[in-house]
Amino acid sequence: MATVTAKDFATATPSWWCPGCGDFGVLSALKQALAELGKQPHQVAFISGIGCSGKISGYVHSYAFHGVHGRALPVATAVKLANRDLTVIAAGGDGDGYAIGAGHFVHAVRRNADITYIVMDNQTYGLTKGQASPTSATGYVASVSPDGNPDSPINGLALALAAGASFLARGFSAQPKHLVQMIKMAIEHKGFSIVEVMSPCVTYNKINTYAWFKEHLSDVANSEGYAPNDRSAAFDALTREGSIPMGLIYQEPSRFRCVHGARAGSLQRPPVLNHTVQPRKVLCVHASTASRFCLRVRCQRPRRVRHQ
Ligand code: SF4
């Protein structure tokens, strides 16, 4: 089979984005990552929500689905269940993932299906002309909040960690090589992986610019002794004031996870932050549900089968 290049993932669809939008960097890194992983376009399904960033599914030559606002993840999960040979990638913006789709987000995280989710965070609602989004800073001045955003921003990666995330990374659309690396690692991770990309909106967000992100982002790889498999360290990094951690922030050492504690006795289970179990002791959590297949990573068995 011929070698795949990033160009093989290009479409003829003209880009709708404003010149200089950070989403261009994400698109470019994504295509490069897929090519470097040797994926063919027919092996990839790309699912996106609504928003400027949601248009990305039209710009990647692959199976694609541009869904409604906040609904990329349930569609992506269904696609993965229907054909687990596909590399399934979901994408959207901070509003799509952390506001309208927030309910789907935490449940997709805890189910840990083998999907990669790319969140393009520009800290504003670009498509609808710059209103404050869930990640906008308190005081952010927008068209509908001229006195400043009164709300506190959501910390999407910390939320995901609390929900039991098995892979968290952050990149910057102006650092393409690093971003390619993060996306490749996320796709190769067996489980639900999140890559949040700081992706400036050059048209409406005049505060969180490329220069602002360069000043505030710091790679955890440069922090002495930082271990990406240490959940507590990841939570500290994500919630520390003053800087925005980037790089591989957390990857669960074991890719197996009991995702339906309720069926296994949720009252006895440990706090979610410590909720890691040994593979051999995991009961297939979909064994008695209406799901046709178990969602557990790499599980190939039909329902009603117990893994001992
Ligand atoms: Fe990008 Fe902002 Fe333009 Fe949307 S409005 S395409 S986020 S620069």
C-alpha cells in the first residue's frame, strides 16, 4: 500500500475559517498525525459538533459526520460500537464540549471507549460573534457581557480527570510538531483520550491571543520529576494558578477501567480518583445490558459474556 501523507487527508472543501484562526493549526497537525500513524482515510471516522471548530470534519478526507451542537461524543461512541476497526476521532470547541455537550462529555470520559476527542479551546463562542464561553475568564468582555463575564471558567481537563479520564493532553495550535505528537499519542491510547488544544480566535478574542498563550503555557515535560501517570500530580498541575500546563498531562498506567461501578456495587467503590482495578478482576460491565457489545477496551465479545 502506498505511503500515506497529510495531503491524502485533504478535501476540496474551501475553508470557512478566518485567516489566522488557530483551528488551521489543529487541522494541519491532525492530518499529519494520521499520516505518520499510517492511517488510510477509509480507516478513520471524524465526528464533530457545531461551532467554528466543528467545521473541521468537512476538511478531513475520511468518513465524517457533522452533528448537532454538543452531540459529537454520543455519535462517535455509536460509530465505534458499530465498527471497532475504525479510528474514531471527535472534535469540537469549548462551548460544544464543556457547555452544550457537558453531560455527554463526562459520561464519555467514564465509559472510556476507544475514541480520541479534540477540544479546540479559544475561550469564546466564535461562530456566534464572540460571546463568553464556558472557558472564558471571569471579566472577559464580550458582546453580550460588556461589563465582563460574571462567571468562573470551567476547567475541562480537571473535570475529565475527576470523571476518571485515562488520557489527557494539551497542545497549542502554534506549536505544530508538539501537537502532532500529542494527537498521535492520543490516537494510540487504548481508551478515551482527550487533547485540548489552545486555538486562538483571532477575530473575537483579543485577550487570549497567540502571544498570551505563549506567555502562559508551560510544558509539564519541563517540570522536574513530573510523572504523567500520577493522578494527583496531574490534578495539581491542572488546578495551579498562574500557568496553563500543556503536554502529556495524564495517562492511566492500566488501560482497563471498571466503568459501571453501579453494577459492581457503587456504594463500596473507592473515590473516583483512585478507581483503578486490575484487569482480571473486572466484570464486563455491559454483560447484562442492552448494548450489543461490551464497551471495554479491546473487548471483542458479545453481550452476556463475563470476563474473569
Ligand atoms: Fe476562528 Fe474565531 Fe474566525 Fe471562528 S470567528 S473562524 S474561531 S477566528
